[in-house]
Amino acid sequence: MKHSILALLLLAIISCKQTGKQTEKVVEVVETEVAVKKEYPQALEKVFAAHGGLENWKSQRTLVYTKGGDKPEIHTIDLVNRKDKVEGEGFSMGFDGNQVWLQNANEAYKGDPVFYHNLIFYFYAMPFVLADDGIRYDQTEDLVVNNVHYPGIRISYGDGVGTSPKDEYFIHYNPETHQMAWLGYTVTYRSGEKSDRVSWINYNDWTTLDNVVLPNSITWHLYEGREIKEARNTLTFESMSISKAAKAASFYAKPEAANFVAKKEQ
């Protein structure tokens, strides 16, 4: 977060007579930027540190990974401005910084690109996306799985932040290593109504990219309330890379054959 501090300097007018003329000396107004460090809960700071550190994450610019499965997709994200591009079989979609676009000539993609274009990124880039602006942090009760207590932090959003500001996340971490272990989340995208139904994902398979610890895979589990049951399905990631270099804006721009799309109503 940055605040602009306007250094108002005295406007000095020096009058003197030199060959019958008056001269004025004007001191310029100088504007400077002063960085203000955002504060996070101490427990979350330790989680960031266990994953390579928030400053290290913020020094990166481009994240690329392939979402595995029967229909793999290549996801590319600019970590600074959050432009993105998803390339799948028979379609592509992206966010150019202002609007979501979709290229889908043969209708290979059946979903909602406004909802989907950065959905997997938010699951993949945990816990670092929990440092975004507009987030509120609160304590939450431990999640108990196989008699292990995982401390947690509740995440909520300010009004108008993101596509679904009423969504909530619950991050639970290993009490010894502080690595992220579980993510609970609600979904309110289309209804606009706050949901009490929390889905649970297990994070226990990690890799390190340029000292940033990110998942190889994540696993959804069946559950009853906060009682975690057996694994339901696993999403794998392949060909992951992270770089301090930015891609050209044209990479994320809408192709000529694509169309801009708006949020679908319920």
C-alpha cells in the first residue's frame, strides 16, 4: 500500500531591481511516494514464510502451469496486474486487465469464463493470494483431521472486492511447520447470497519454484460440516514455472476471433 505525501515547499518570491526589472524565483512542488507495509496476522506471516516468503512471491511476475487431467489447460497469469490467459483444447479465454474474453468457435468450452478464467489460479497460488488488498482476517476454530489440530484463519472480503465478495476462505496450517494443510471455501458467485456450505481441499503435495513453495496437486474431500471424510478427487499440475519477466500486453489481449463476455445472471 502506498500513500502519496505532498511535500509543500515555501513559494519564495524574491523581488529585486535589476536594470529596472523584477525577477521571481519559484520553488517547485515536489511529490514523493512513501511505501507503507501492510500488516498481516502473525500466524499468516509464518505461513507465507513457510512457502518461501511474501517478498519473494511479490518479486515474481509471470506464473505458468498446466492443469492436468483428460483435458489439460495451460494457465498463464501476470502476478502484478492479474491479467491471465487459459488455453484449452478448442478454446482460449483471458482477462486483458479490463474485460474477460472467450475464443470458442466450436463451442468446446461450455462454462462461464467470467467465473472460471482465474478460478484455478486462486486455488493454485495459495497461500499468497490471501495477501491481496481488501481482505479481512479473523480467528477461526481449529480443523481436526485424524486427531491432528490444524490452527486456522478466516478470510473475508470488503464490499465490491473481486467477483464474489461474499465468499469466505478458511486456511488451516500445520502447527509445527506452518505450511498450509487445508483450505475451506464457500461459493456465492451467481446467487449473490452468502453461503454457509464450506468445501474442503487438502494441500499436502508441494514443489519449489525459485524458492516459492507451490502445490503439485490438491485434493478435494467429502465432508459433513467440519468433519473431513475420504478423498473425492485430485487436481494435478504440470509444467509449472515462475519468472520475474513479464509477457507483452498483447499476449493477454483479446484475439480478433474472440468475443468479450459479461457475467452470467442466475
